[in-house]
Amino acid sequence: MARPRVQEEFACHQPGLLRRTTARGQDGGWIVIDLWRSAADADACDARWEADPVTQAFMALLDRSSVTTERYEQLD
């Protein structure tokens, strides 16, 4: 299964990743929430994501037009 490979072989090795949660909605949609130490860490992961063979094998299973990325800043 591609999703666990992304978690085990890519995500958990990313510098600055504090927490990663994946959930599925009743409508079949998915959400992945990554908490980062800094925006720079998230940016660096984005660059690695596009070049990594494990993540690209996963993305090949998806309709890329259905994938969106949003960023939020934590409020204290």
C-alpha cells in the first residue's frame, strides 16, 4: 500500500516535521495534516516531495487536480 510507504519511508524522516495525521471522511475524501517546526522546513519538504520516488509513486495513484495544499499559522 502506497500511503504507509509515504509515512514510513519519507514523511517520518523529514527535518522539522513535528506531527503527521491522516484521516478519511465519510464521503471518501482524505486529509493529511502536517505540523512543522517552521515554514522553511515545510518548504524544504515540498521540494523533496516532488523529487522522491516513493512520494511520486503515491501521487501517480491520485488525480492531481483533486489535491490541494493549504497553510495555516498557529495562534497562541
